[in-house]
Amino acid sequence: MNPQSVFCPNPDCPSRGLVGNGNIGIKSQNQRRYLCKTCRKSFAETKGTPLFGLKREHGLFFVIVTLLAYGCPPQAIVAAFGLDERTVFAWQQKAGQHCEQVHEARVEQPRDLVHVQADEIRVKLANKVVVWMAMALQVSTRLWLGGVLSVHRDQRLIDRLAARVKACALPRPLLLATDGLASYPSAWKKAFRTPVYTGKRGRPSRLAWPGLVIGQVIKRHRAKRLVEVDARLIQGNEVQRQALSLADQKLHSSYIERINATFRARLHGLVRRGRALYRQEPTLQTGMYLVGTFYNFCTLHDSLRQQGPAGGRKWVERTPAMAAGLTDHCWSAAELLSYKLAPPPWVPPKRRGRKPKQACPLATAAT
């Protein structure tokens, strides 16, 4: 146990989230508990992770969550490990919620995205309800930027996805490539704007990001066969598109379609003509972020590998998070599920009422 690498998770503690501040001590080695010297509260070593309150061995939990993140059906896990099906889904929910928090803390940070592709997946639940899952991907690093769910494939769904992408982007030249859904251009134009404050009353005007290029790839089918692909630019010109799309000669959406196939293979409820369907939308939400976070931090991507420092035949494999500069190594399942998120810095509450009267300097001198 190392108190210098632990922070206090108490939201009411003035020293919460501070690492190496000297306020953490060891209360019990056997129970693996720490003590905060500031608020005098003790907490378990696993506080703030899915391992907190777990009755089973941690190694078994890591194995089960890894199998779920790579597409193993819960029925097979129940048959192989003798667990209750409710336990498996409860572990998936805890791990998925934790992965969503890790995604918001590590991935949703402003960076130069350059090229982003977005698409939707039609998901059929067990009760014959159709749910649309919209996701986005950074092309250069293959980094999954997040996803949103909705029963309707409407403007609200795409607006929420655009807000997710904007949370990861800096106001720099950006290429946004999608399919032919009519909601995308208006959502991109609405989201990627910066308010201009002039000091006047009222709502500030919003200025569009410079160098924003919007493209759509419209596919036409006949008798369930692809017969024509029409790539058109909604905003920007061809010179800007070629500068942002790097080695791609044409506008396409191949990268997001590949990650759609990855999600269909790893989310057991998305497998075509399968019987292990999801029953509720929150289960699909946690499963989506479980697979997406494992893909970003724990999956080595063949197209991202680089030559070694010596320039020999040995290649250095990388994950999307390593290519994006979010980490310097491939995370294991134990490292991801044990990752602790620090709370925001403590802010002292505002004093209510009148300000205290200051002592008069003349009266103080007279006494």
C-alpha cells in the first residue's frame, strides 16, 4: 500500500483528489484501508472502482469483463463459470459505467482531430424495439470518440453525437464525413460554432469554426445491392478536403464502417440473427462504452504500428489511445478497471449574510 499515490474520495474534504499531499495514511493493512488526516475519514483501497464491494475474487471479475468486452455471450459465461446470469449483467453494468467515466475523463479532452467519421447502427432489442446507436471515430488514430442511443433516428440523436465530438475537438480545420442522413449537416453547423462576446445584453452571436469541411457519402442500392456511391461536399472545397484527409484520394466512410463491424462482433446483442439480444437500453449503453473503452486502451491496432527506434524489422504496436497520446502503453483489463478518477478540486462554500465588521484601527490603538 502506497499512501503517496492515493487521494481522498470524500466530496466534502478540502484535500479531495490531491495526490502526494501528505494527508493520506494507512489505517489497516489487513483490510486495505486508508485514512485521510484532513477529514478523518477512512476509505477502502478499491473505493471509486468497480471492485468496491465485490464479493468474488478480483481476477475472476477481470476475466468475466474481458470476455464480455470481446463478445462472449453471457449464457456461455454462466455455463463455463457457474455464475448467476444476474451477477454477470451486474458486473457488466458496473464495468460499463466505470468505462464511461474513464472515457469522459481521458478521451473527451480538446485535441486536433483533423478527420472524423460518424455513422449509426440499427439495433434490435428482444422486445422488438429498435434502437439507433450513433458513433464517431477519429480517423488518424482510430480513436473511438463516443456514442449515443435513441429510439428514433432523428435530429436530436445527431445533435447529441455532434456535442460528443465537439467535446473532443479544438477549433481548428476539421473534416467531418458521414453517410447521407440529412440531419448531419445541420447538426455539424450548429455544434461547431464559438460564441462571440461583445459585452452587450442578450445572447451572443456564434461564429463558425474556420476550415470546417463537411462531406457526405450517399450510397444507392437496388435489389439489396450497392449500385452507386455519390460523395459530395456540403461545406468547403476539394483542396481543403485533400489537405485534411491525408492519403485518402476520395471521400468515404470506410473507417467508421470497420469499427461498426468491430462493435457488432464484440457486443453480443448486435450479432445478426443471434438469440442473445439485449432487453433494455441501459444495458446496451453500458455494453457500448465497455467495448469502446477496451478498444481504445486495451486493443492493439495493426494499422497503427510503427517501426522501432533502431529502424529494424521489429515493429512497435500501438492502441488508439497510444496513437492519440493519451497513454504510453497498452492497458490491461486490471489497469482499466482499477483506474481511479479524481474528483474536482474542493471549492470552499460562499459565506452567506453580511460581512463581519472589521475592528476599527483607532479603537484598537486606544485600548
